[in-house]
Amino acid sequence: MSYESPIREPLVTGGKTYADVTRDILRPLENNASKSWWIGFSVSAVVLAIWIAATTWTMLEGIGAWGLNKTVGWAFDITNFVFWVGIGHAGTLISAVLLLFRQKWRMSINRSAEAMTIFAVICAASFILSHMGRPWVAYWPIPLPNAFGTLWVNFNSPLVWDVFAISTYFSVSLVFWYIGLIPDIATVRDRAEGLRKFIYNFFSMGWNGSTRTWHRYEMISLILAGISTPLVLSVHSIVSMDFATSLVPGWHTTIFPPYFVAGAIFSGFGMVLTLLVIGRVVLKQENYITMGHLDAMCRIVMLTGTMVGLAYITEFFVAAYSGVEYEQYAFINRASGPYWWSYWIMMTCNLIAPQVFWTKWARSTPWFIFLMSIIVNIGMWFERFVIIVTSLHRDFIPSSWTMYTPTITEFAILIGSFGLFFTLYFLFCKYLPTINMAEVKSIIPTHAHDEHHQEADHSTIEKGAAHG
Amino acid sequence: MMLGVYDNPDTVFSVTENLVKAGYDVHDVYTPFAVHNLDKVIGVKRTRLSIAAFCFAMTGLVSAIALQTYASYFDWQMNIGGKPSLHIPTYIPITFELSILFTAFGMVGCFFIVNRMFWGRNTDIIDLRVTDDRFVIAVNIHSKTDVKALEQTFVSGGAIEVRERAKDL
């Protein structure tokens, strides 16, 4: 039981009852797909087809289909990889970190954010595969005995750590997501008929809603949150070590792990806002994902954006203070070299633009929040592009200095990966409850169910709050 | 067994408390979401899943260290840039990741085992509305149970429905 001050804005508005929650959230599942769903899904599927075509072309042609050269060996591929992994981080942050901090506003957004995590990591994994050039030997980074035909992997290499980090992150996120889904799948099961009932019954694993089950469920949810929190921090730290343990000026900095984690959360919340500002209107969930939720997320965007901006400035200071001329040149080249525009797009979108969220108007105007979320996504993509390409293209020997120009294939893969992401997301919206019903029911004040609630006192005492 | 169906978690909580105090054999309470402290009221012992989780974490930790030391030191040493083969600090990330991986999968596996949950299981659901908006208290009937008084307790506590259920869960 928890007490919430009556002056606090309620987390769920509209005086919803438990049955209302079930009905509202299952509406997209239990009815024929709406026109807007079909439009969105079709567009995503077409973009997905672009991704399939471009990736297939890369597999057939090899990495020569891309604009990479001897000096710039990583560009769009790893930029996209880091971008998508970063997007994923907000989902885990919302469901795990906010659970540990007992932030109940997370409850109506954690499901879709976790789905976003999983689909984003799938997109990221696709770039690991395609950047190898020979994806049929993708099992080589897995430690296999020498007798298998390869040598043991080098455990001193952060690239090997990354294989473990990303695969652990993906599988643990999937488990966490599925555990959260089980009670809701059971709800769908108990309202469905025929084939639907069979399928949802299969995946509900015989959930019965007994107190004993809930008791164990709460325990494992708490532990999963407890282990996911350091996991999510470790994943982007390890991704950053792919760069930070190298000797390339501009990469070889100790600030990378916290800087990458802050950036990941920043970009992830950008994408959550992109999805939810639209989704809450289309799925008619304004009473569950309220303006208060958008406001809270905007504040996080502003905070993490400022942290990232601080990291950008710190990098400059450290380069100046270190006295290492290569380091100093790398940063001057970033801001004023041939790729100066990408650096300033990054600075504008990530550090300057989020400062508008200091004003209440910016945090409470959905179209503006949506616009800002797109700006954040663009800015964070450019951050990775700046780090990777501007650091590489002018290396230690000026004779090997070069420029990198992406090919159409690379653009097609980048755009197509959004098709992969959104196709999966649209399927999720149609076939699974996009809001965690069991958790949202637990934060509805019980007096909403009191027939005499006019006379009853209006203290908003809440029962439960599933593992919160 | 007798079932009392309610629509409010507060009522369920107080009725269950009264039933337990009156000495009835409360089989279980079925709710659409976790009602806090109800587990304590009906005397559910603290689950040992957290201990299992710790054991799995240690298994993951030991396996990861064993794998890395065996592969890079005992089985086949490689000289890559003159770096040491047995270098504990670089083993930390993978050890950490595998500990988490083992914890998550081991603990969730145990959770499914203790709840007897598996894909495709057809469970005997006590009431279809229990996953929507109803709360059901199930009380086991023994030869000595005063059914009339039990019914009375259910109804006076605010039950919207009281019925008997033949099959034991």
C-alpha cells in the first residue's frame, strides 16, 4: 500500500476502472486493424523491403558496395550499430532503473519501451552481421575450441566482450519483456475464442493469477530489474570500449563509457517520445500516457542531453590539457575540418536544442515534443558519425588522409533499418498489449471502484503497485 | 471449495485477513495484479528464488573465469601484441555478462518450474474474470468447516458472488 498526495496529478486519468483498463488497452488487439495501422504497417513493410534488398546486395557484392576505404574502415555500419544499441537503452532504463527507484509513472510506458529495446537491438545486430562482409563466418567471435577450425578468440579484445554484452543484453531483455507480458497474455487468453485463445493460451504458460504466483513473480521481477540495471550500463560501456581501448586520437579517452551511456539514454528517450507521442493518440491511450509522462520524459531528455553536451566540451578540454598534438588536431578537425557540418549538427541537436525543455510550454506541447524527438534522433546519429568518421579519416600519416562518401546502398540500409524496426513495432502494437495492464491496474486508486465514492473519502490509497 | 468473488482489492484484503483469523483454510487468492502483503496474510513463505538467483550468478561467474583461463592460458596461448595471456582485468566484462545471463535464465527457469508453468499448458482457471477485474478468494472445505458461516463472512465482507467449486485446484 502506498499513499499518494491528493495534490499530485494522478498517473492514470479519466477515472478508469480495472475493466476499463482491460478494454481500452486490448481494443487494438480485439478489433480489426484500423486504417492508420494498415497505412503505417504498409509503409514500414515497403521500407523493410528496401533494407532486405540493400542488405542482400551487400552480401552478394561484399563490403565493396559501401563507400569504405583503407583509411575509413568503419563508417555507416558501426554508426548505425551504435545508434540502434543506444536507442535500446531507454527501454531497460524505464523498466529496470525506474523500477528500482519506485517511479510509478514508468508503468504505462515500460512495455512499449522494452519492445523498442528488443527491436532496436535486432536492428543493431543486423549491422554487426552485415559489417563483417562475410556473414557466414559470423560464429567466429564465439569461443569455440581450436579443433573446430579457428583459434580461440582473444579475450583481451573489447570486440569479443561486445559479442557477450550484446547477446546477453538481447536475451535478458527478451526474458524481462516476456515475464512482464505473461499476466497480460493471460488476460487476452481469458477474453478470446478459438484460434486466438489457443495461441494466447500457449504463451500464457498456464498463468492463474494466484497470490503464490504473484509473490514469486514480484521477486523475480525485482531481481531481473536489479541485474538489468548494471547490465544496461555495462553494455554501452563495453560498446564504448570498442573505441576507447584503441589508440586512435578522438577515441582513446577514458570519458567514453559514461559519455556513451548518457548518450544512449538520451537517444533512447528521444525514440520513446517519437513512438509514444504518436502512439498515445492513435491507440487512444491519452489517459494512460498522460501529459505528465511526456513532461517527465522531456526532463530526462534535457538532463541527459546536457550531460552529453558536457562530455563534448570535456573532450575538448582534455585534448587541450593533455598536450598531445594528435589528440588536439583530432578535435580541431572535428569542429572545423571537412566534416564540420556533422559536428555542428551534433552540437545543435544534442546540447543546444534540448535546452528548450526548461520551459513548461515545450514540455506540454505534443507536436513540439515530437519535433524535438526527431531532432534528438538525428543528433545522436550524427554523434556516432562524428566520433567514427572524423576520427578515422585523417590518421597519423597525412598521405593516407581521405574522405568518406557513403554509397546509395549504405543509405538504403540505414533507412531500411527503420523499416525493420517499425514493422516489428507495428506487429507488436497489433498483437500484444502495448501497456502493462497488470501494473497499471495496481496504480489505479481503489476508490474508483467504490460505488459510493461520492461519499467515500478521496484519499488516493493504492493497493498493490505490482512490484513497485 | 468455496469461492468469494470481489471487485475491490481493499475488500479482498480485509476479508482474507478475517478468514485467516477465523481459522479457515484459505487455499489461495486470485487477483488481476499483485496485491501487496496479501501473500503474508495467507502465509506464503518467502520464495527461495533469490537464493537460486545467487547460485546461478556464482555458476556463471565460475564458468566464465574457467572458460577464459582455460582457453587463453591453459589450452592455447596466443601472443597478440605481447599482451599477457592470463590477464584477469580483461576477463571482468565477460565474467560479469555471463553471471547476469546465467542468473536471468536460471532464475526464470526455476520460476517456471516452481509454478509448473510451461508453453502450451492448459491450466484450470478458477474464474475467467480473474485476469480482468475480479478478485477471488478460494477457501478449502473440510468436514468440520461451517459452510453457512463462511458464506456469511464472504457476503458481509462485500462479495458480489459466492459459489462452490467442485474441482480441487
